[in-house]
Amino acid sequence: MKKITLIIIMMFSSFSNAQVGINTDIPDASSVLDINSTTGGILIPRMTEAQRDAIVSPAVGLMIYQIDEVSGFYFYDVNSWTKIDGGTDGGNAQLGGLQNYNGDLVSDNHLTFEGQVSGTLNPTIVTSGAPMEPIVVPAGKLYNIKYLYINKTGTNHKSAFYVDGFPLWGTEDGPDEVDFWLHEGQQLTMSYGGWSGQNGSYGDQWYVLVHVYDQPSTSNFLTFEGQVSGTLNPTIVTSGAPMDPIVVPAGKIYNIKYLYIDKSGTNHKSAFYVDNFPLWGTEDGPDEVNFWLHEGQQLTMSYGGWSGQNGSYGDQWYVLVHVYER
């Protein structure tokens, strides 16, 4: 009987002034639904992450409570589900799935990857274990890589970690402790085996620690990559093209995370410049950085050789930028 009475009240209210009041005779003028209670709350649908992602064509603003993985209230924001974070510490509240300790971001969700692979060289053959599978950042997530470990045994072999196919920490070992961010769709891989023509054996044991965050709707990333090569004295381009200037557009802030150059050839220089200043020197890329550029500032890269030097040059570059709205 109470249910029937409530339905009748709601129908009458919707026809009279498009407002519904529950336990109140005077709904707030700014509300469509005004519920008054001192003994209970609203219970919205509860479901797992898989059930949430199975919702067909969710409306913008749709809300659920997720009960597994990084649990909490989520709403659908145009293209992805966004966690409503309870934090109040400035910008940190934009990253769902974290806690704050002494100003540091610490995820309450993490992943570890570990294993081993070994075998013989020339050619590279796997006799035990298996190579590390690519680690790909899923939609709506940020991966903060904290540790990249390789324990190598054997002779004449190489193993290293790659981001989007680039050996950002070299081609012969793991960097150990890092603080590197990967966005949706980016991937981390690991090489194994040996140098071309080298005999012997190899053994690699690896461990990867990743902190997982929900990607804020106001954050994105960009990557720039390419290659240029040619001859020196004078500098002539015979393959590829120089890197175009990277200019911060209106309303954006660029956080440069990685500046990589793989150089081949003789007697040549290549380096990154901010507003025409070689902030990291004039002969190489600085690799991992944490440098902020504001609207109108630009990042460029030199190529070619020193005046009067003969020889050749070859530069392959990779730039990773985190993008934020002002």
C-alpha cells in the first residue's frame, strides 16, 4: 500500500510542477527530486568493473558504485568512466585511486610482473621460461612505473626495457628504480637474447612494479618520434626529416617527461632546446626529465654536425609529453 501511495504522489507531482518530494511537502525549487531523511540514504546500483564496462551506450553523467578493483563511485564522462575521488588535496584529487603521504602520490592499486627466460645464442633459442609479454596501459588508466629490474646470467647477451619500441634506459640492462608515467595505449616491452653473431647462453629474471591510477578527464599525453640522417660539411638531409618545433597551444601546459636521442654516425651533434636555449647541453638528449612548458613556449631539436667536421649523422628521437589544461 505504501508503494502504491508513493507512486501516486510522484505521478501527481510530475504533472503539477515537474518536481518530486519524498518526506517533504515543499521540494527545493532548484531540484527535480528532493528527498528528506535523517535515518537513511540513497542506494545506487552496485556492480563490478566488468559489469560497469558492459553497459551499452552509457549516458553522460550516469553513476554507479564499483565494488571491485579500485572501488568507489564512478560517473560516465563523455568517453570514459571517472572515479569520484574523496580527496581534497588540490590537483591530487583528479587522480582516482590514490592516497597522499607527505605530498607524494601513492596509488592504492598496483600491479607486478615477474618471470624468467633463458636459452642459447646465435641464434637466440628459448630453452626455459618465456619472454615477458608486452604491458599495455588499458583505457582510462595511467601506469606509474616504479621499478624495472633484470637479473642477467650467461655470456654475451643483452636485455632491456622499451617504451613504445624505444630503449629509453639503454639496450643492455634494467634501470632499477624509476618514476615513469605511461598513458592509455602505451606499452612497455623487454628484449632478451644476444647480440648478432655472439655465441653463449643467456638467462634473464625480471620484475616490474606499476602503480595504477584512473586517468583524469583533464589530462592527456602526446608522443613525437622520427628520424633524420645525412652527411656533414655541409649538413645535408638524405633520409627522414628534422623534428618540427613543439609549441604549447593556448590553454594548455606541457609536462615533458622524456627526451630521447639515439645517435649514429660520426662527428655530429643533436640536442633539445627550450625557447632556443640548450638547457640540457648541445650534444645529446637528457632522457628522463620533469620539465614544464607554458602557453607559447616551444621545444626544438638540433641535428647535423659541428662546423668543418666531415662524416655522417643519424638521429632517432622520441619525446613524451603529458598535457594538462590550465
